[in-house]
Amino acid sequence: MKLKLFFRSLFYFRNIGVLAVASVLLFSIYDILPELIKGMPGILMLYAGVVTVYFGAVLQSMQSKKFQDNFLHKEKQKRIIKLDRMCNELASETKKHTNKAYYKKLCDVMEDKKEIINQFNKEEPDFLKEKTAEQALNLVLSYIKLLRNFCIRSRELGLQDVSPVMERITQNYRKLNFANDPKVYEDIKKIIEMDERIITRLKSEKLDLDRIDAKLDYIKSTVGMLKHQISSRLGSEEMLGQIESILNEAVALENVLEERHKKKQRN
């Protein structure tokens, strides 16, 4: 960040102006320099003077609170513009994975996101408002990513027909009643255990999806709350800390779904 601040100060219009004025003033006294130092020594001395004045102005700008605040504001604007673009691109790709109900939820979140951007653009710079807007967009981005993986995994589970597995379990339980050979009995029992593990895993995944569905609704409601807080300037540092926790949890859930989807593709 300090390096960015330094480069921004180098090209700050005020400092460029100082450089121009210093160059004109210092080189205008070249003719009155003693003959002893005219020529290359005099030119080098004048260049050194210009550079000294210029970098003095640069360092002064870097230490100026007004310049720092302006720099942070512009960096935050760039970040918010980037997040907005990322949300739009990901939402466009995600909508093809949604059904009618989840597409409606996606549209609602994107509408809230649009209002957040509008509120951010039309008011004077404010640290808390900027931070709230940034966190809100981070939350929208996490919502879209989680929704995408949720819809993909839901569809994959919906396509898995467990009826053949249930039927196989029932048939093998019947076979156990007639298995007189201990080796055959143990083999059938192992087959039943493997099939039951499949059923248990699928039930567990469906319960996880139910919990993620509830989490999506919670994130969606939080985005709506942030929209109102930005417009009414009711945000707080404590609230931003809570948003950070929601973001971390959403990323963790997203990673779980992403890994399950990749595992499904490998199989």
C-alpha cells in the first residue's frame, strides 16, 4: 500500500506542478552562476536542486492526511468497481444453473447490489459507508458463488436415484435369512453395509444442502439490511466485524460444495 501511495504521490498534479515551477526557476538562474561551475557541473547541480525540491513535495504529500484520505478513497472506489463487475459477470454465469425460485432470489440480491452502488456513488466520501459498501459487495459475491455451487450440487443429488440401492438392501436382507454358509453370510452383510453407507452419505449431503439453503437466505437478508444501513448511514464497526464472520463461513461452505462437485466429476 505504501508503494502505491508513493507512486500516486509521484504523479500527483500538485507535485508535477512543483517540479515544473522548480525546473523553470532553477534553470533561469543558470546564467548568473559563477563561470567556475557553469557547464556540466552547473547543470548537474541544478538537476539535483530540482529533484530535491520535487521529492520534498512528494514526501510532504505522502505525510498529508488529506492526500492519504483521497488516495484511500480512490483505492476503495477501484475496489468497489472491480467487485461490482465481478458480481455481474458471476451472476450472468450462475443464472443458467438456477431454477425459477433461485433465479428470483438471485435477481433480488442483484437489485439490492445495484441500489448499494447507487447509494455509494451519489453521496460524499465516508470511510464507514465505503467499508460497508465493500463488505456488502463481498457478501453478494460470496452469495452468488455459494448459490452457484448449491444449485449444481442440488441438481447432481436430484439426479441420483437411490431406489435401486434400497431395493438391493431389501433383497440382500432377505438373502441373509437363507444364507447357511458363514462366508456367504459375511459377504452379503458387507454388501448391505456398503449400500447403507451410500444412503447415509446422500441423506447427510441433503441435510447439508438444507442448512446451506438457510444460510443463503440469511446472507440475502443481510445484504438487504446493509442496503438500508448504507442509505440511512446506520452502519457500525461492530456490524462490519459480524459481516466478516458471515463471509468466512460462506467461503467455507462454498469450498465444501466445490470439492464435492469436483469429486463427482472425477467419478
